[in-house]
Amino acid sequence: MTTPYSHRPGTDDHAGPPPGCPAHGLVADAFGGDHLAPSGLRRLYGPEAENDPMGLYEKLRAEHGSVAPVLLHGDVPAWLVLGHSENLHMTRTPSQFSRDSRRWSAVNDGSVPPDHPLAPIFTWQPICVFADGADHERLRGAVTDSIGRIDHRGVRRFINRYSNRLVNDFCQDGKADLVSRFAEHLPMMVMIQILGMPEEYSERLVQAARDMIKGTETAVESNEYVMGALNRLVARRRAAPQEDFASWLVEHPAGLTDAEVAQHLRLVLIAAYETTANLIANVLRMVLTDPRFRAQLSGGHMTLPEAVEQTLWDEPPFTTIFGRWAVGDTELGGQRIKAGDALVVGIAAANVDPVVRPDVNASMQGNRAHLAFSGGPHECPGQDIGRAIADTGIDALLLRLPDIQLAVPEEDLRWSASLMSRHLQELPVTFAARPPQDVAGPPSATPQHAPRTEWQVESPRPVPAQAAPGPAVVPPPVPTAPAGAQPPTAPPAGQIPQQRRPAAPARAWQAVVRWWRGY
């Protein structure tokens, strides 16, 4: 499918007014209120993109097919890849579509300035996401090796503990906003623990992490704040390594410089944080607004990991990923791509591509073919950590607050959108007020009123069977204690005596508890 417009990414047509010109404003379509640039291309920013990104993607698909010309901030031309197979081809073929942003013709000709709102995303840095070939293997290897050293049981222990700590902050109120009180904070609490910088945790760090990828006027300032915290961490770990992700990167045989270590820490922190914060909010919204979804979850027909996977299809945390740059002139989805053109991975659009998903309402349980974590050699290496934070954290929350309900009509929920992500602004809920719990213990729907030194197994006392007719059975003599000895103290009913080994069910339960806590 072709488009009637002459302007294309990568062309030399600069006849239109420059960015910032009053004539360069939005033009309303008389038929549907669409917002188009004077060139006739649709923008991936502004009211339409922010209010209804999925609707925008479907308009682009209808107009251009699987690859559509679009405009980024400042009306910089690019290509949005909408098709599932086209996205897979692009992400799996770095020889044609590079991650090296220095190839971008708009940067080289000066049409994209260094202070562009998307600069924190596309400015070349010495990290694996901007590298290909041998450089990518060296840098990516350091990241994946370090991720492989993470104790996943220990991480789940932290997730569980931090989840309950967050719930403790609002459980007595009977109401809360699960975005600002839970989803935005849990991933940051867990990630800074993994990285080795828990002392840096603050509301400012949380908000800066969100702001720096939005393309806002403060994005560059937010990026500097995050990098300041990470540079301090690298300096500490270079002087005194610990058992954490930052130290593993510093000590890796790949020999990363301090700048490379800091930039990769930023990459891991921001990618994991934004992805997981959005994922948690999206799963909770599905649970609270879709009766079938909640019924399946409550009835045991769907596990939380399966609910997370379904959400990755329907509401991926990243709607797009910018970017790829064409190595040479080529063709993709019927469009002529020129060397130096920018391309955008259309994650959300690819997940609803009619070619692979003709019925968007069909269940996708057991199917991980979505592009929520991109694909190819640059596929997210820490996706399992994100999944663990989401399903463990949500499980702890729902176990503590099983009667949780949405406090407003679903149509009143509002989203904020940027080029790369779309997230709920608020998710207000109500529930029965409950007292806080000990954050070191496993989550429970009811509080423990008194501490226990040991787990107890409560069961009814056995009822003696009625004696059958027959000769009387003489009981054996009861041994008597020596004179002056104190009679033994019987253990409380149902409690396992200290000197005896617990029965098999008790041992099994204790093993489950140790696994849950990550011991």
C-alpha cells in the first residue's frame, strides 16, 4: 500500500515550514478530527498520539500498510513499523537496520539538535543498545553475565518484602491509588536493591526515571539527576566492590570503563523500571475492570504469570521502541527505506496485527510470541526479572487485600502517553481497612495477632474408636517418675514438641515458607 503524500523519511524534501513556525501547527481533518501535519503525515506526539495511540496505529495501518511514514517531536520524519513479521525482520537483521544512532541522517544534517526532547533516548552512548557486531557482543555479554548472577529466589524475597511494606503504608486507609502508592515504587525499590544503591531511593529518583523518556522539556535534567546517582554508585563500587549488579559490571572481564558501567546501569534501571511499573498497573487494571479476567484468576483457571503474559499482549508496557537506522537503501513492508532513515519498533501495533491475531479478544495464554520485550539480538535481557516483580508483587497485594475494588467508573481512568510508553495516571481503589503486617513474613489476607516462635499444625484430636466386644485388654503399666522429680509439661494442643521432628505435612509447609522467603 502506498500513500499519496510526497514527503517521506529520508528524502531531501525540506519545502515545508521549519519546526516551530506558526504555520507548522496541527491541522484538523474535517471528517474525523484527525490531527495532521501540513505535509499530511501523522504525528507520533501531540493530542491524538497521547489520547488514543492504538487508534492512531490502526489509522496508519489502514493508510499505509505494515510500515508507515510518521513524524517525531519537532516533525522529524521516521518510519513506524506496524506489522508483526516486519518488526521481527527489522529487529533480527542488524546488518540492514542498525542500532547505531550515529547513522541517523537527521542528526548528521543538523535537523535534530542535541537538545531535542528525545535526546536522552537516541544520543549515542557507549552501551550495548547502540552497538552491533563485536562491540555489542562484548557489552551485552557483560550485562547478561551479570544478570545471570542475580539470585532469583533472593529477588523474590525482596519483592515480597517491599510489596508488603508498600501495602502497610495504606492498608489502614481503606483506599489508595495503586499507581502512585504501589506500581511506581515497587520496581524502583527492587531495582536499586539489585543494582546496589538502596540509599539513593527517593521520590525524586522515581519521578526522574519516568520523566526522562517522555520527551518533555525536563527530560535532559531528569537524565542528569539519574546519572549523578549512578556515577556515585560506580565510584563506590570501583573502590569497594560488593555482591551486587554494579560490582559485577565493574569487575567483568570485558573491562568496562566507568562511563560504560554507569550507562549500562542507567539502561537496566530505566528499562526495568518503566516496563515493570506500567506492567503492574496494567495487570491490576485488567483484574479490577474485566470480570472474566478476575474470575479466571480467582477460580484457578489462570495463574498470575499467565495474567501477566496476557497483559503483555494486550497492554505492553512499551508501546514503541526508538529506534533503528537503515544501513543502506532497502525495502520493508512495501516502503522504500533510504540509508540513514530512522525506524520505530511498533510493539503495541505488532501485538494486534491482524495477520497473527485476527481476533484481538481471543485468549493468548501459553503464547509468548508478543513483542513486548522487542526481539533479535537486542531483546530485553532482564525480562524475567520484570515478570517476577510483577507477578510476585501483585500476588502479595491481592493476598493482603482480596476485596479490592475500583473506586471510579472504568471510563474515568486516564492515561499519559509518550513516544515509547503509555501508563495509567491513577488507579484508585477501595477495600476493607486492615492493620499492617510484619513485612518479614509471608503475605496473608488476615494479620497475625500474636507472634509465633514456630509454625503450628492445628488439627482435631483423634476420636477413639469404640471397642469391639471381646476379651478385655489390660493396658500396660504407666511408668512413675522418681521421687522429687517434676512431672513433664505437655506441649500446647496442636503444637509440635520441640524435641520431636515435625510431621511430614509440617515439614512440607516449612519448606514452602522457606522457598517463599527466599532462604
